[in-house]
Amino acid sequence: MIRFEQVAKRYPGGREALSELSVSVRKGEMAFLTGHSGAGKSTILKLIALIERPTRGQVIINGQNTNGISRRQIPAFRRRIGMVFQDHKLLYDRTVLDNVGLPLVVQGIGHREIGRRVRAALDQVGLLGKEKIFPVALSTGEQQRVGIARAVVSKPDLLIADEPTGNLDPELSLEIMNLFQRFNDVGVTLLIASHDHSLIERLGKRRITLASGRLLSNGLAEGPGV
């Protein structure tokens, strides 16, 4: 599902965020990216979503080499990827329904179908009935759930998350991770950047560890990922 082949990413000014990185995540797998601040976790997620492009090497998502995707093709490519952020990135002047339904509006889906899909996504994250509420009236944990509902409303094959529990207490963090586990249980591939080592250990999932833009451990007992 995800394959990095000798990927390097150098930013203007000379800082190299990734160096000769080769790692992969299997279809249907749930894995975590760990490492110190600045290790390259967020850069990997940005390359997957084509927010950034590699300086060298190849990023292959679901069999498609992203080097061959034009700027015009990026929106269609991103429809297959759900993205969850630490700071939610919600529109606070729009209702929960409008926030969750935004990806479907962009796709040109009809109003009635948007309502049906949004309610289904909110039901999955335990927020059904709060469609007309504005995000400011929700708790931090509920706002993160809205962000997750927005990420899954298009039924993506792949879900990536950048420190999704960074602002949450341990109990809420576990609730969010259990939500991710439920999506994984129905076949969604997940790659989550997190520094919460105790929570990762509790979940018992694969841990891909980075150090200064290089792969320290791929989290596998033997051999590379598939």
C-alpha cells in the first residue's frame, strides 16, 4: 500500500528531512511512525499525501508512483487518502455537518447523499446527532472526532494521521486509537505519527522508528515490508 524507495527530501536552505529512506507498509496494516521531533515523521505523511514531493527516490502508494502524478491529478489522488491532523483544521464558522461533508462537496456529490454519508461517519465516531453544532461548542476530544469523521467520510483505503492525540489526555487518546483500530478492523490501512510510546506499546502495533531523517527500525522481526 505504501512503499518508499531510497527517498530523500531536502528543503530550501539545505536541511535534509529524509535521507535514503526505504520502508513500506502493507495493505490493511496499522503502523506507527515514531522518533524525536524533527525526525521526519510529518515529512513522510506529507509525501504520501502529495503535500510535498521527494527530492530523490520514489514514493509508491497503492501501486502508483507519485512522481508520475501531475498537479492537476492531485485532488483525485487525495480522495483515496483520509488525513487527520493534531490541530483538527476545522472551519469554526461552519457546522459539524459542513465540516465533515466538505470533501464530498469538493467531489460534487449531491446534498442528500452528503447528509447520509456525514451521518454515517458521525455515527462511526460517536457524534451522531451533533450535525448542527458548531465546533467551538465541542470538547477537544469531540473536535478530533469530527476531524476523523471528515477523514473517513469518503471511505478511503488509506488513513494517515499526524500526532492525532498530541493535545488529548491519556483516556481520550486511547479512545481515539480505539477508533482507528475499528477502521483497521474493516480493512483500512493506517499510518500514524505519534510520540506516545506507552500508548503504542499498549496497542501492540508495528513501530517504524526514525532518527534524523533515517530509518532506525522498521518494526519488523525480519526482512522489509511488502
